[in-house]
Amino acid sequence: MKDYYKILGISESASEDEIKTAYKTLAKKFHPDRNHGNKQSEERFKEMSEAYNTLSDAKKRKEYDTLRRFGGGRSGTGYQNSDDFSASDLNDFMRNFKSSGKSYGFGGRESFADILDDMFFGNTTKKQEINVELAIPFQKSINGGDVEFAINNGIPQTIRVKLPEGINDGEQLRIHQNNSPDILLTVRVQPDPFFSRKGNDIYCEIPVNFAQMSLGSTVKVKTVYGSHVEVKIPVGTQNGTMLKLSHLGVRHGGKKGDMYVTMALSVPKNLTRKQKELLEAFANETGMKW
């Protein structure tokens, strides 16, 4: 394996700026435009570019450093020269090297460095986990309770977990499993046709007729927990008015949100002739334009 640090003349702890500076300095000296016909300078420039492209990329540098830690001797695995240690060689090696039933290769989600750290250096800082998204009904998110979902991590499993009351869309739960990777469960809440939610507050809209808004009224409104409450509509309420019902929102984390009810004017579509005459008379009497 080529020593990219030696090629650029820098230490293994060199910063990004130091890597860039070293490359620029050497590039000015060995660039083909300044060394026409010099094959040695041309090869040197290619080596430098290769080294820079690897070390200037954080992910590539990590993988390169890990491969250097892995070593180049082929004594036990058949490798004679570390320069010959290619990606395909490593994949072949990994396919023949399984740890605890886990098969390693480039098709998985782990990088070279993560794989090698795990296999050969006992990477204890990296905790494996399975990411799962679970869609739940809106009402289940409000009340919480048990849910089940299936995973297949080599072996099909049905996982049962209790969701807390008031869990929100996008919230995550970590499920610990003995002798198996943790599960990071992301909850996706399906929309409700009547209610919407912002934080712990609940919003809804109810149809109210002209007489109720003009003369005042009392209507029953369903809450997010299934009960009904009486809401007083003040005299002269305007279309779009929002009324606040304290502490009737979501219960979550020891807190209670509020409920906001918007008054939406409901206009009759099919009036009889007499109803139209009465409405016209009312409009004329009150100076309403129509």
C-alpha cells in the first residue's frame, strides 16, 4: 500500500489545510506543464494527485487509514504485497470471513472503515441499530398504547412496543434487544379528517349557520379524546373566529395542550322562493349589499 502521507510529505495527523498546502507546493514543482517530457515528474504528479484525492476526502481518508491499520502482510490470508490489496481482494476476504453470523461486503450500509473496525479492532463505540418507520392512526398517537410491527434482520420477527400517550409525528423510540441490534423506531402519524395538531395543541373547524353566528348559540364539539363539550358562540361572531378551549388538547410529557375551534359559516344552497323573499327583506332592512 502506498504511503500517501509520505508522498505528500506530511504527518498522519495533518489537518485539511496542511494537506492542501502540501499538495499545492508539490504540484507547482512537478506539474507536467513545467516538466515537459519528464516521465519521472509525470508519475510523481499522478502519485501526488492520487494521495491528495484520498486524504482530502474525510471518508476516503478514514477508509485508507483503517486499511493501513489492517496491514499489508498476506502471510495468513495469502497476501504478499500490500500494494496488491485491492477492493475486490477485500471483498473476497470478507465473504470468507464471517463474524457472529454477519456477512460483510460493500453491498451493506457500513463503510470500509466501519466494517474493518468492527471485524478486527473491536469497534465498541459504534452501536448497531435497525431503523424502522411505523405509520399509526391519528387517534393512536393521541391515546398511545401497544402496537406491533415486523422486521427481518435475517430472522423474521414481530416486535411489540407500547407508545406513550400523545406521541407526535417524527418522534423516535429506541427499543433495546438482548444479543441483537437496537431498533430505532420513527413514528409517522396519519392525518385525521377533522383534527389537526401543532405541538400539543389541537385544531378543528365546525360549520355554523348565519343565525347562530348573529344571535349567539351553544353547540356541541367533539374533543380529540372522543368526549363532547359545549361551546358557546357569542352574539355577532364573525366567520373564521377561533375559540380557545383550555386544556382540551394533547396530553404529552406531563403537559396538556389547548383546543382551538374555528367557526366556519355554513350557507344554505337551496332556498325556497319564500325564504329568498324573507332574506332579501332582511338584507334590505339591514343595508346589506347583495
